Amino acid sequence: MFIKADEANKLTKAQKHIAAQARILFDGLADVGIVALVDEATGYQNVRPRDALQAYLDKILRRELAAWSKKFPDEFYINIYRLKGWKWPGMSTNRYSVCAHYTLDLIYDRLAPGVREELERRSPKDETGRRRGKLHQWLGDDYGHPMLAQHMHAVIMFQRYAIQTGQNWGQFMTMMNQVMPKKGSTLELPFNGPATGLLPPFSPPPSASPPSLVQ
């Protein structure tokens, strides 16, 4: 929406940076997802060699643990608390354990096909339930970390949008399932109603010009 609005010179000067960020995300996601999209469209996933997907994953993941570095901005967790209506205790206090589940759901399940499963295979839990290292430490520098950064930025942008528009956690997750669904999942049907909390399909704001029709 922002890219098309920018091309039509409909954005204000203050909105130009959003279009620039949208292009970065669009190019990055297109580059990463093209393999899966082509395979699905052609049916190649049913006949490709068994090691083809592994070769693809090896481009994203690294064989040895990377040095630890902070990959998840504080804002990601602060926004989770705000959308849930919880009081934020600060980063120095242990977060609710359910945040680990939300991280898997919002980030690794939606990053690329097969990535979460491969990460968990490479970093299995020990007898205490702990992993050898953080999952993102297995991501490679060439593909994995840039992919994670772009995806994280997109999620935070949707978090901000949900907070600014007064959405609750359920509405935010419905929006995420519609615009950034889990890889291999079924899209939610856009039913309305207070019982479900589902949102209608996303549509541009009234200020955006509708596309012209070819007669």
C-alpha cells in the first residue's frame, strides 16, 4: 500500500521513510520466499531431491553457533505487554514465560518454511528443558540474520499499528494471521463479531486513491 501510494505521489514527506522501509522488506521477503513459492506453484516440492530443502536451510542457518548478540529489541516485548494489557516490569525483570511461546509464534513460525523445526533440531533441549544456545544463534550471516532483522522490523511495525489503533491482543493476532500467516498454515476467514474478535480483511485508509479500472 505504501509503495503504491509513494509511486502515485500520495504520501506526505513524513511518510516517505515508511515507503522506503516497505521496499526493503518487500525485496527481502520476495528474495527469501521465491524458492518456496515456485516450488508450490510448480509442484516441485513433491519431486525435488530430499537434500534440496536441506541445502536451502543451510543457506539460512549456520552449522556452528554464532557469538551471542541481541537480536530481539526491547520494544518487541514491551509491545506484547501493552497489547496484552499487562504492566511492563522492565527488561531487568524476568518476562512471563508465555512470551517464549509468543516469540516462536510471531517470529520463527512465520520466518520461512521449515526454519523453526530445523533450529530446534540443531539446538535440542537438555534434561532440564534448556537449549544449548539461543535459536537465533544458528542463523547464518548471509541470509538468516538479515531475514530475521527484516521480519522483526515488520512485526514491530504491525505491533505499533495495533497499539495506535486501539486493538487488543486477539485483534492483533488475527491481523498477523491475515497479513503474515505462519508458513504452511491456513488463512483465517474474515468473519466479524464480538464473540470471535476477528477483523475484516485489511483495506487501505480512506485517503488512499483506489486503483483505476481498465475499461
